[in-house]
Amino acid sequence: MKIAGGKKNKSITPIKSSIILCFSHLRWDFVHQRPQHILTRASKQQQLIYFEEPIYEEIRYPSMRVNARSAMITIVTPVLPAGISATKADAIQRRFVDQIVNSTPHDRLTIWYYTPMALRFSDHIACDVCVYDCMDELSAFKNAPAELQQMEKALFQRADVVFTGGQSLYEAKRSLHKSIFPFPSSIDVAHFHKAREPGDDPIDQADIPHPRVGFFGVIDERLDVEMIAQAAAAMPEVHFVMLGPVVKIDPLSLPRASNLHWLGAKPYADLPGYLRHWSAGWMPFALNEATRYISPTKTPEFLAAGLPVVSTAIVDVVRTYGAEGLVDIVDAEDIETKLRSLLSRPRNFLLKEVDAYLANMSWERTWDAMAAHIQRAYAMKSIVPLRRGA
């Protein structure tokens, strides 16, 4: 079994310390979102090994691609032969995980799950703390594995501490674990404040007329494509800019219009450059099972960028930003009226209120609070055996 990528025979980390081994269904180089925000900050204190879902290629032998992003962050991607059975895929990944744990010196091991499905090949690992960061109700997403709910039940039993990606998700899950805590989406204020500063218009957006209403994020079954088409048709003089990768839906199914611009995925670093040239942001989410518990990270990001925002009635948005009057809640009946009203106001209409609301929000605070819960869980596991011995 070979390890592809990086220097030959180089161990994943040479430092004996605390490590986090994270299993995620999201690729590190996909949309920059909750896992990257939280774990990048965690990596300032301990080594992070981020184990992605496998990719399948026309190869004979499996391997691991190991990519050291920094001295503290390593991305591991299993590369498996195309057509391999699920049972063999799990067995290979189990060997890979054992290889990683055994070859990485450490004093403390934290196992961190974003996907319960990873239990199929990692449930045997002895760790000091097991964390489940339940960022979404994955079982409600399109193409979710049939056994996902069963695997999540097992993960709740294994986890020492559980975090949820929003208040609604916490309320739905809180009876399932004794140490579960809500951590809604937070914000890198300094990054999105750049959108309030002058700057050049990105080249692929420069020729799009104003006013512009924009969206950024994953484009999938959670978007209300009928509402998007309706808004574009009702407001031909407004140009709608849509940024993000198209996932799990046919790109050809997306509505087309001269004032509707699908510009594809953009790096996180480039987002303020796009947002600074928009007149407003919108979140045209469908109201379905896949969106019932979401807490969109882009809500505070839009606001930090200085943009007025409209959103459909996502529960966690309504209960927080909507209740504070910082986001206008819309539906198919009033999207045109409320968007026109929003565009008629000065862009900085609510900046004072927005900045006051966001003042105590940051991913640093989120990580610090999570780390405190993890440390308490570790301490409890250490104390209980001593009490039993006594």
C-alpha cells in the first residue's frame, strides 16, 4: 500500500502532541465553510489531519494522497480503484486510518466527525475525545445514504460531545445526547469588511449592468429555482449574480435569462471583491426538508460586507436576523416588492445596527467555546476511571 503525494516516506506529522483526526464528507478545497473556519483555528493549537471521502480512479492499487497545507494541517484523500465494492472500500479506508494513527506520534487523539458514514471504517479507533459537529440534517439532503440515520444514531452513542450548526438543529437533536450544544454560523468580520472598501470589479462581473443582487454558496436542491426565475422575469432591469458550484442537480435545469448570471465557484478570498459591487444580497432558499434546519453562514457574511439582504423564511434566519430587522423575509408573493424597496434604500441604511449585532460574533469565539466543551469532556473521561479505581 503506497502513500501518494508529498515527500516519500514522510510521516503525516513529526510532532508528538495533540492531534485532531477529522472525517468529513466535504472536501477541504470545496466551498470554504464551517469545517475550514473551525478547524483552521483549532490547528493553531494542535495538528489537524483532515480525512476526506474517497475519489475513484482507473487504477489497480489504492493509495492515499497526502497534502500538507501547512505545518499543522494535512489533507488526506483516499484514492480507490473504480468499481470497487463498498465493503472493500471500507476495509481499505480502515487500513489507511490505522496507518495514519499508528504513524503519527501524539499524546492526545481527538476524533472529529462531520459525516456519520465514516464510522463504517473508524469505529474501532480508541481516542481521548470523540466529537460530532452536526452541521446539517444530512439525511434530508438529496442522494443521502439509506443507512445515514442508523449511523448517526451510533455516532451519538460514541460521541463525548456534540455540536449543532444552528438552534433549530439543536432543538431537534438535544434529546439524543447529554452533552450537546448549539453553535450557529459565525463570521470572519475582517474578511467581509473588505467589501466595504473600494476595489476593482472582477473581470467576469465587470460588464454586468447595475443594480446587481447576488448570491454565493453551493447551488443545489436547497435553492428555489422557480423563485429565482420569477424574480428575474419580474425585474428585467435588475441583474442577479449567482456564484457557486452546481452540485447534485443538472446545470441545464437552472433558469436562464439575460439578467441572470451563473458565474460558477469562486475562491473564498475573492468573495469580498464580488460583493463590494453588488447592491444587495439574497438567499432564495426553497422551504423543504433539506433547508428545515440550516443556519446559512452567508447571512452574517452578507451583512458584514455591508449589503442589505432578503431571504426566504429559513427558521434560524427568521428567529435571529429577521427578528432583529436586519434581514427582510420574503416569499414568492412579495419578492419583487421587497427587493425593489431594498434597492431604493441607501446601502448603509442598517450598518450601525448590523455592526452592533455582529460585534460579539467570530469564528475565534466559536472555536474557543467548542474547545472548552472538548476539554471538559476529556477531563470527565480522565476523572471517572480514577474514581472507579478509588
